[in-house]
Amino acid sequence: MTREERILAIIEDTDKNFAPYYDFLPSLIRERGYQFGIEVGVFCGGHALAILETDVRMLVGIDPYEMFENNRLGLNDQEDWDCMHDTAMGRLTDKRYYHLRKYSDDTDFIARHSQSGFDFVFIDGLHTYEQVNKDLDRYSKFIRPGGVVACHDYDHPHFPGVTMAIREFAAKHGLEIVIGPLYAIYMDWV
């Protein structure tokens, strides 16, 4: 099996396994008429594609596509990550989608385009307590009142740090965690 075939198999498997949560945030986007959003952690692009099936006017995806420790995604080296990037970008050709191949710590683009605020952020990047904590604090500042802060892998047995960071963030801001399918959650931002 070639690298490209293996990457396509990972994408197909990911889309099949995560399809139950792919409509969780898009349903909310449709219901509330959200127009501008951010997705931290794009991976194969399936969730971004589901968001783009709504009437959003702009979705900014942020993912460096770099090899990291404790990789559970089936990508073995940086060439695999580069191939995943190229394949995902081949799927995400909608003109409303802007991709930043950067770490989520770099928010310059977001800051320049957030004059009236974004409607939502979906955080599904590096799954450590420290990074989720930083991403929640960093990206919630760009969400307008009435928007949502959403995340993936809440209460997942492999990622206790994600759950701890989300719970602390919710408690700090007095937010209710609304739980959806397959470890997806959102919190209404005030």
C-alpha cells in the first residue's frame, strides 16, 4: 500500500468513525445562524467539510500538520503529515475556508480578522491539559457574546487532561457544558 493509499484509508476510517459528531456543531450553526468560525485541529478535514455544508461565510482552520509525541492517528513520520495536509487541503477547496498551517499559539491572523468577533471556535488540537487550557483561554477572547466555545474529546478515557482543562475553563467563566455525541461539547459564551 502506498503512502497516499494509507492516508486515504485513514481519512475514510476517520470520517466513518466520527460521522456521529460531525453534525453536532453544524446543527448549532444552522439553528443560530452563525457566520464566522475557527477550527483548531483540522486533521483530515471531515469536520470542517461538515461545517462548510452550513451557510457560514468564513471558517478558519488551524493545524501545523507536524509529527508529535504520543501520536495515535496512524501517521508515522513528517512525510505522512505532509501527505495528510495535502490530501485534506484537496478536500477543503471551498472559498469560504482559510487554512493556517501554524501552531494554535500563533493568533495574528485571527486577531486581524476578529473586529466584530467570531461566532464559534471548535478546539480539537493537541490533546494535552496545557495546550487545551491555552487554546481555550486564547481563542475564547475572539468569540463574540452569544457565540460558542466547542471542543472534542471531553471525558474521553485517553485524554483526561482535555476534560480537566474544559471543566476548569467552564468553572472559571460560569459556563454550562452541553454534551453531544462522541465526546463533543459546547459552552455558550457570554
